[in-house]
Amino acid sequence: MRRNGTTTKGTTRWRCKDPNCGVSTTRNRTDSTNAHYFQAFHSYATCTATLSQLATQHHTSRWTLDRRFAPFWLIDVPNPGDPHRVYDQIFIDGTYTAAGCLLIAASRDHVIAWHWAKRENAHAYIQLLKKIAEPLCVVLDGGQGALAAIKACWPNALIQRCLVHAQRVIRRYTTSRPRTTAGKAIYALALKLTRITTLDQAREWTLNLHNFGQVYKDFLNEKTRLPKHRRTLNKQWEWTHARVRKAYNSLLHLVRKKWLFTYLQPPAHAIEPDRWVATTNSLEGGINAQIKRIADAHRGRTGERQRRMLEWYLQAKTQLPDDPLEIARQCNFGQDQLAKVLDLVPEDHNNADQETGRPAFYDNAIPTEYQHSIGIRKGPLK
């Protein structure tokens, strides 16, 4: 065929050279079209721009873009993890969205792996951690099930409790304006946690916590008799200052477990001991915050589609992300997932077989004669 001008849209027209044929047609580059719209889809999925704003940039309508994006939602986003690389520190945390609970494991610079679950529990965290090699240290915020999963998957890993979350626990018990002297003292002690940078400061802080327990021992152990309507056979007394006592026991538990100052004593074989930190701020401020923004900007999307959008964002935050366009090409831009499944039931599936006793797949009418079965009830209701 040879070139034969263009159509009204500017598309090149081709005509057969055979004078007896003379067929004229145009050639459509579906791969270029899909690549163009997929790049727009990826931009939409990883930022907070609305579909209307994106449609204005591409000089089309939002309904056209929505129709073009339909197969792209079916493309699987790779989430392989890294089962061989050993990290110095790994930060794990869970964040809740309309699509479910998203558990993320990340280093200080990039995302390592993620896992979707209904809630934060040990089973969900195990599914996340088994994709990754055991690190030297794990920084966590004290979420439910995380500690049990670490013991099951990474028994030799050191644990560092996020100091910011440890402060928040104390604030929840004492409030930011405690009224008692003991409450003010334990809250002031908690505020100093994030300012500790040396082992000497850590030892001094631990000594101050010990002194607090000695000075306010009688105060913390005070009990009050319950009123009559609250008394039970096994409980007739309660702690008078229960909230201050819980705050003190929270810090004391972390000190005894040696989970507060792990970042100040990295092992000798650590690769970057100077970069060890004591908070999950790099994960919560760098990854989770943007995830919340994207989920809020596209809150009208259903759960499954919102998951896909957040997965594309996480894939872009991995250390060496694959080209999204190549991932889409390998999946044929979602067309393979749209392929129809052949009917596996034979055409004669409704025929009964008297020799083998096989019944019909479905009935064509209600039987008029009595049959000894419980399928259709006979007789008056009692």
C-alpha cells in the first residue's frame, strides 16, 4: 500500500497499489494510544489532581478519560519485597484508608514492601515481614500484633520503640496539662525523650525515672475503696491515681525491655551506625502522609481502585522502581485480564443420566406428581 493523503482528523490514509483493488484504509497505533493514556493514568493515580483537572490538560472530557482508564485498573502492581538484602533499620507501620489497613515496611530512604489487611494484627504483620530479610533493628510504634510478628519472623532483630509514640502514650494518660505534681513530673520526663542524643543523657534519664518511682511510691500505691454499686466479690478497691500510675508503668516497661535507647548502641557490624534514629517520622511523614492526601483527594473511588492507586504510589517510592509503562506493556495494558473465561460446563449439562443416577442440573418446572423429597413442601402448614 502507498500513502494517499490524510483523513479529516489528519490520520494518514493508505491505498492498495493494485489497480484492480484500490482498497483504502488507515492504520491505528493502539500501543501508542494506550501508552499515552496510561501515562496520564499513572499521573492521576500518584498525585492529588482531580480527573477534571487532568482532562483539561489533555483537552478531553473526564468521562472519556474514565472510559480510557477502565482496563488500567486491572494491571497488577509488582510487590516482590527484598528477601536477601539485610538492612540496618527497618520501619514498620500501619495506616487505615477506605480501602483497608495498609501495612508498610520501609528503610529511611525508600519503601521495601507493603501488605493489605483488614486490621493490624500478628497474622497481617507476618505476611508483611516474611517478604523481607531479618534486619539488625526494627523501629515500630507499638501497634497491635507487630511485636508478636517480629518475634515469629525476626527473633534476633533488635527493637526500638518510636519515642514520639511513647510520648503520646504518656500524654494520653496525663493530658498536656496535668494537675498533680506527679503527673507534671512524669510528663516533663517524657518530653525529654526525644532530646536524648548520647548514652550519658540516656543513663541520666533512666536514673530520673528510677528516682520518680522512689519519690512518688506512696502516691502511686494509694488505693480508694469502690462505692457499693461498683464493688464485686473480687474487686473492692482501685488505684487512686490510676492514670499517672499507668504512665509511669508504660515508661518503666520500655526501660526494662531495653526498647528506648537501642538507636544509641548499634551493633559493630552495622553499615551506617550514624544514621540510626529513634522515631518512625521518615515513614509517617514521608510515605503515610502522602498516602492520606491521595486517598482523600480520590475518596470517591471504590476500595479496590483506591488500593491500586496507592500501590502505584508505593511502587514509585521503592529503591529501584521498574518503569510503569513497561509493567503495563507486559500486562497488555490490562487487556489480558479482561479476557473472557470459557464456559467449563458442557452443553448437555442439564440432561439426567439414569444409569449413573446423575440428576438434572436444574429443573424446568414444578412437578405435578408427589415426590418423596424435602425440596417442595406438601400439605397444609402447621
